[in-house]
Amino acid sequence: MKTARLLCALPLLVPVALIGCGGFGPGDYQLYRVAASEATLGDECGVDDDGDTNTIREGSTVMLFFSGGDAEGVFLDVGGSVLEGAETEEGYTFSGNIIDNTDDGDAVFTTRTDISVDLTFDGDTVNLSTNTKVAQTCSGECMGFEPTTCNISGTAVGVAVDEAVSVPIDKD
């Protein structure tokens, strides 16, 4: 169950940022207030669906910024985690991955997380879709280990804001 909770949280970490249309260059940035829907876990994730639903979106403020110099590019900051991106015909795409190897003597267990965020524009609204793939593998003596893959998707919608927005919510 801990794994399922962790996997559910991953898309909320990533799927929340975007950019306004054109005219951005090195040193420019834009803040967005976005609302992310609950993540959808693929059937292969092995999480029991007991029929629960949640239509309340997760809100956050994210920053899109453009760097210059040797690291010229477009970046999406989602509260401490930053994805590097590229311009597409429809908007922008961002991606990144994490590879975690655990050496257990006779076996090496690898967890690979690949994250992608695509964003498009609809007037003053920014739409995004996220895909996260978590794969667990083993090499060496892996008795009883079964490789797993879990695909997680999510969507969000947002608008540009002039300054950081803070919405305090008592989560108790």
C-alpha cells in the first residue's frame, strides 16, 4: 500500500506547470496557478480500485523560466523539482527521469521513473497532460523477484498570474 501512495503522489509533483504564448527569452519567467486532477493508475499497477472517487483538484503555483548562456533552455519548476523542456508545435514538452539502483550483494534492484509533461494553450488557459512510468527490475540473483511497471497519468488546467499565489488550507 505504501508503494501505491507513493506512485499516486508522483504525478501531483510533476503535472503542474506551464507557459504562456511566445515572446519569452533568456531571463524571462511566468508564474501559473494550476489545478491538477487526481492521477489515474494503469491496470498494470496492481492497485485495487474500490470505487472511491475524488473530484477535488490539487492546486499549486508553478514557474516556467528561460535560461541563457551555456544552459540555454526552457525549464518548469514545480516547487523544487525542475524539468527541462523544448518547444513543440502545440506548446512545450518537458521530461526527466530518476534511476535508483540498490545493490543487495548478489542482486541489483533498479527503480526507473520517467516523467513527461506536455502543455498546450487554449486562449488564456494552459492545459497539460502528464505521464509517469515507474519500472522496477533486478539483475543478478533475483529469486522470487517479479519485474513491475506502473503507468500513471494526469491532467491539469491553469492560468498565468502576476505574482506567487498562496492559498492556505488547513489539511487536518
